[in-house]
Amino acid sequence: MAAFRHISDAVAVITLSNPPVNALSSALLQAVHKALGEANEDSAVKAIVLCGDHGKFSAGADIREFGQPSKKRGPGLLLLCDLLEGSKKPVVAAIEGVALGGGLELALGCHYRIAHVQARVGFPEVNLGILPAASGTQRLPRLIGISPALSMITTGKFVPATEALKLGIVDEVVNENTVDKAIQLAKKVIDQPLGSRQLSTLPVQCPPNAEALLDEALVKVKKQFRGALSPQACIEALRAAVRLPYSEGIKKEKELFDFLYNTDQPRAQQYAFFAERKVAKWTLPSGVSWKTASPQPIRTAAVIGLGTMGRGIVTSLAKAQIPVIALEQDKKQLDLGSKAVMSLLDREALKMKQLGQSAAASQPGPVQFTLDYSKLKDVDIVIEAAYENMVLKKEIFRRLSAICKPKAFLCTNTSGLDIDEIASVTDRPQMVIGTHFFSPAHIMKLLEVVYGQNTSSTTISTAMHLGKMLGKIGVLVGNCPSFVGNRLMRLYIEQVIFLVEEGSKPEEIDRALEDFGLAMGPFRMMDLSGLDIGWKSRTEIGLTGPNLPTGTPARQRGSKRYSPLPDILCEKGRFGQKSGHGWYKYEKPGDRNAIPDPWLHNFLSEYRGIHNLKSRHISHDEIIDRCLYALINEGFKVLEDGIASGPEDIDVIYNNGYGWPKHKGGPMYYASLVGLPVVLTKLEKYYEANPDIPGLKPSGFLKKLVAIGNPPLKEWQSHLGSQSSKL
Ligand code: HSC
Ligand code: NAD
């Protein structure tokens, strides 16, 4: 690792080099500091270019060094930014690939910036629970104004070079060798005055309503990222830029950084960052892994079924410029589905345009709509998204097996049916896999990739690679009813409904869990996805409806407690948003604003009367503990069963598919933070009070971890021993 110096016609080129992303480790900062000092001392050098190796400028501070004692660090990043700006010789940043976080701060310290057309810049610190803390919050608004700086710093979005040019972040965008262009510019500006290029000396460009803008942004982030501190701190740092001179603003930036750093949130968010990278490196219990398996190319795809999920999956494939054939069962559904897809694609193209993407990059892949299965004979992959019904899915897979070319991969978007049973009707069970998208499929980042007992490593690798092509985070999981995400969710939903039976109102439970940070409370979520879906599948498996054995107590199935509440709501036509009422009421069907419903409150009182249930006050803490610990307990059972390969996998699934707040790391991380002995004690207490709810019975693995002294999360898997994978 080095920042080597190379002189080209009076221009010193300092290259950041720390593969793979030139993260600004202390060693690299030290090397740059030294090279800059030498360049400034050397009378043959008249100008300096700062660039990055491996086609990237820099992805910012080395996140792996966070939390290490600061005395180990050499010269700080802030000092380096100041030294660059203070250099008497013009410094030009040549930005290729990315200039993110501290990388962009370094570039803002330079006097000029040139970017390659495919480069992206941004301040993603907010996603790591911190803020740009090496002058980013003070220099950026001095360059581009408070409003765009506010948007960039609070969202962490990556800005493409062309947009960065429009905003004034870079001086020039080039299509050819960026370093050569930067050298040319550096030569041109030798001996020119640098005053106007030293951002720290400039006033902040701010409109008269700047304070109001900041107040408005604060309200927005408090609502959108409930409980997350870094977006609020970013706004306060920008407020300091508006109100204070640069030197004072810098002090405030540091104060806010120190404040955030002393909370749990940065560690949780940085854990989530590395967990997302870890899940890409999958390994099967057999030892086969991402390193040894290679993906097959996916040039064309087909999607079966254009309902809620199929539409989003087609859009996602087309957005990734993969040509798609979309197939429906009849003309009416095909017309409905094709209209919906075209409108989604139009919206996506508009979004891309607004983000500054070129027309070519915003152009989706072609979509062909058909009723004819024979059209699928040459596609590389098929994703089935028809109704959740095993008989139907088997019928479709039999047909696909007969029609598709032998090398075509066959995927199902089932939410939890047995992948092996589906694969068993095909001529290629090794090429069958679950690709479980989340709704809306063109937006949600998560893709659960479910492998069956015959699924080959090439198929896994191809499905994981497809996820990457679609901009998703693929997590490989084993095959069991409901896989990982929905398996845990079932226990959580069960608790919230039992809590309503015991005395809570749906809106109280939603508020408690939303205050905790979840994107949406469980009752609003059930109303949004439709209560009838779960009702239909419970009826199909004989938990409700005409096939239920006579004499079954209403609130019991076998020896387990059962709540018929959602079934009764469905019998009354209360399916959620789509019917205008469910757990809440809505102004009209399809409306999104959930209004607490006095009818439901009366109905709940009557229901409790009928079933002799005594209503009691349930505290906010009990709501959180019972719902979350039931979910976490199932997480330990999933690990015990070898269905997920580590707690990080479960956390990535919850962070990206179920609206878990990233500043709390994920459910398993949260359990480690609370302490496993606390989780166990609470579960034991709730299970003792509710012995007919098996979901509250503490998992053996959780007990084992507590018995061996509550080891840190990264060591959990090593204690599984012979309990490991049963697949
Ligand atoms: C920061 O800059 C704070 C500053 O404001 C300074 C604060 C100063 C404090 C002063 C105190 C007063 N560090 O994602 P990939 C690794 S905060 C270390 O798979 P891609 C990654 O783990 C930073 N490692 O590749 C992986 O390693 P593995 C703000 C980093 O092509 C490998 O690189 N910057 C790293 O899909 C490849 O990564 C960010 O938040 C880093 N900064 O995406 C940017 N960045 O192979 C975070 C990456 O061992 N990075 N790695 O698994 C990204 O968004 C993506 O990695 C990229 C590349 C878009 C750069
Ligand atoms: P949906 O009812 O909205 O759509 C299903 C579509 O499949 C309908 O348009 C129907 O006409 C079509 N179809 C049925 N039989 C067909 C056949 N033989 N050939 C071609 N098309 C056929 O269902 P959905 O919500 O999109 O769910 C689809 C699948 O995705 C299910 O397996 C479901 O469990 C799963 N899933 C759903 C969600 C969700 O939130 N809705 C999330 C993840 C996974």
C-alpha cells in the first residue's frame, strides 16, 4: 500500500493505492501526507494531481479501522484536506470509479476536480451511522449551496458524474483517460491564483429560507428514519455551516461526530454494512462456495404470472436491460399485467433520468408479452410467480421442463413452499431454485435464494449473480417451510395478534414497534398486503374453514393456542386496504391512510367477552419484548437447523426485506446488544405464562450460548457443533 509519486512535466501525480477501493487507512493517509509534503518541497513540481489506483479514486475512510484506538492513526483526514487546500501549488483531483465519504472530502480539499463520465461521488456516511467528519459538511455547501448539500448528505445517495458537473461538484467530466486530462488541466492552471478555489474561505451559498429548509428536513428525517441519529446530526452540521464561520463549523462537525460515535448506532450500521458483504460470500455445508462455483450467463429471461410480484420482477429484469418474455394464463390478465409493467417501466425511466443517467442507461430491456409457453423455449432462466399453490406450481414446472432448453434454470418465487417438491416434477432438479423477491419486487433490495437438496452450485451461483445484476442483495438460505424471513415473521405476527386478544389495540402495537424503528407496524403491514392471502393459505392447510374437524376449540389447534381473529375479519369481508377496512378503516378501498376503527374496538371487546378473555393494560415494553424476542428466538432455531449460515444472514434479510431499522443492526445483532441472558430470561418468563405458545419456548441454541457465557455474535456459529446443518 502506498501513495506513490510520479512526476510528469512539472506535475506530481500522487496515487491512492489500497485495494480494492483505496479505503483511507491510517497507513495510506500517512503515505499521502508524506508524498504531498515532498511534492510541495520539490521546486521542479509546479502542480499536483491526486488520483486513485484500480480505477477508483477512494471509497472513503477505512471502515475496518473505526473503533480502533485513535492514537494508532497517523495524520488525520481533516488535516490532509486542509494541507491539500493550503498547498501553494494547484492540486487537481482525478476522479475515476468512486469518490465517496472521506474520498470526496479529499477531492473537495483539492483546488480542481475532474471526473470520468462513469464516476460517482457521494457522502454515504449517514448509512454508517456517522456524518462526513473531515470537513464534508462544511466544504460541500460552500461549493454547491445548502439545498443540494442537504439532499446529498442526508440521503447518502451516489451522484453520477454528469449530475455532479451540473451541481458544480466537479469542474469537468471526461470520457477518456482522467489522469491525463487532470495533468493537462494542472499544467494550465500553474501559477494562477487559488483563492477562489479554496472552499473553506468561501461563504456558504444559502437561500434566505435556509433555516426553514433545515427545519423541514429535520421533521422529514425524524419521521422517515425513526430513532436514527445520524440524519439529524447531518442536518445540525449543515445548520452550523449556515450560521457559523468555517473554523467554528468544523468544531461543531467534530462535536456531532463524537456524539454519534458514543452511541450504539454507528457500530450497528457498520456491522450491517459488512454483513451485506459477507452474505455474498456463501458457502454450503458441503464446503462448496462462491469461490469455486461460477455463474452461467443470463442473456434472456421469462416470468410466469403478471400479478403483484410478476410485474415487479419483469420490471426489475428489464431495468437491468435483460430481455424478458412475460407470460400469463389468459388475455384479460395479460392485458392488465402488460399495462402495469409498461407504467412501472415509464416511472423507472423517469426516475433514472432525474438521477442524471444517460438515455442509453435508462433504456429498459425489451419486454414481450405472451400467452404461449412455446415462446419460452430459448430463454436462459424462467422465474415463476403464479399463485401460491403447490398443485399449480407443479403443473407449471412440468410444462417448463418439457418446453425450456436443457440449460435453462427454473426458479420459483414461492413465499415458502417446498422447493424439492416443485423440483421433483422436472427433468432437472439440480437447476431448480427459489428466488424469493419481496414486494414491490422492482424496489425491494432483498432476494432470498433458496436451494433445495438437489440444487447445483452452478445454479446457486447463477441465481446469486442474477440478484447482483438486478441490484439486489442475495442471501442464500435453506429449504424449509417459509424459508427464513417469513418463518420468523410468522412468530412475530402470531404475538401481535395474541397481544390484541389480551387487551392491546392494533394502533398501540403499531406505534410501539414503529417507535422502536420498524418501517411499518405489523397491523398496517397486514392491511397493506391483504388479510385474505394468509386466510386462504390457512384454509388450504385445514386450520380454518369447512375442513376443520368438528369440535375444534376456536382458540386452539392441537395443543397450541390459535387466534381466529384475522379469519373472522376476512369472513366479514375486511381484507385490509383493498376492501377499505381490515385492522383499520380507510376513507375508500385502496387508500393508504390507516384510521383507527371504533367498530374494530367494539368488535374486540365483544370477542374477548365471547372467549372469556380478560382485557389488561399491556406496556410498550412488553409489546416490544414479546414481539421481538419471539422473532429472535425463531432466528436461533433457524441457525440451529442450518437454514441460514449465520446471524448476519438473518440480519441482512430483516434489514433489507422487512424494514428493520439498520441503526439497530438486525434482530440477531439487537439480541447480542441486549445480551443473550436477558433475551433468554424474558422468553422463559413469557413462555411460563403462555405454555400453549411454542414460539416462546427458548431455543436450545440460545440456551447453549447463554450457558457458555454469552459469546460475541461473530463466534455464535462456532458453537453450533453437531447441531449444524441438517440439510
Ligand atoms: C468516511 O469516509 C468518513 C469520513 O467522513 C471521514 C471521517 C473521519 C473521522 C474523523 C474523526 C474526527 N472501508 O461493496 P463491495 C470493502 S466513512 C473499508 O463488495 P462494490 C468491502 O468491505 C466511509 N472497506 O464492492 C469489500 O471488502 P471484502 C464512507 C471497504 O464494487 C470490498 O471493499 N464510504 C470500504 O459492490 C469491496 O466492496 C462508504 O460508505 C471502506 N470505506 O462497491 C463507502 N468500502 O472484499 C462504502 C468498501 O473484504 N463502500 N470496502 O468483502 C461502498 O459503498 C461500496 O463498497 C463501493 C464498491 C461502492 C465502494
Ligand atoms: P397474484 O395473485 O397477484 O398474481 C399471480 C398471477 O399469476 C396472476 O396474474 C395469475 O393470472 C397468474 N397465473 C396463475 N396461474 C397461471 C398460469 N398457469 N400461467 C401463467 N400465469 C398464471 O400473486 P402474487 O402476489 O404476485 O404472488 C405470486 C407468487 O409470489 C406466489 O407464489 C406468492 O406466494 C409469492 N410472493 C408474493 C409476495 C407478495 O407480497 N404478494 C411476496 C413474495 C412472494
